[in-house]
Amino acid sequence: MKNLTVLKVVSIIHILLTTLWSLWFFNELNDGKGWGMLFSVGLLAIGIIGLVVSWMLGVICKTVSQEQPKRIQNLIEVALVAGFIVFVAITY
């Protein structure tokens, strides 16, 4: 549990909710053309990219700061998550 960071938690929640949403609306997503399923895969990719970015930030923060790498990593990830939420809110 000590390895959880803000971006990991948000990404895991995003992947779980996207999977549940895709299963719940499978008939609407699978309309014969495949665009709905592609949309679901794209949403899952956003969650996976979040996990990869969190891992990369963890590696970078451990090499840069020996005293408080988790604190720096969480601050950067909070800024990324907040920026992404604002971007989505403004765009849509």
C-alpha cells in the first residue's frame, strides 16, 4: 500500500470504471462498425498511460531526490491530474 500514488489511484479507478461502463453498454458500443469498442480501448489506453507516467515519475524522483521522492512525485502527479481534469472540463 505504500507504493500507491495519486496518479496510480486515479488511473486504476479510471480503468475499473471504463471497464464496467464498457461491459454495461456493450450492445450500444458493439454497433457493427467497431467505433464504440475502439473508443473503449482508447479510454483504457488513457488509464494505462497514467500508470506508465506514474512509474516513470517514480523512477525520476528517486534519482533526483533522496530525501522525499514520494512527496515530490505526489505533488507532480496532483498537478498532472488537476490539469487533465481542467482540460477535459474546458474542452467538453
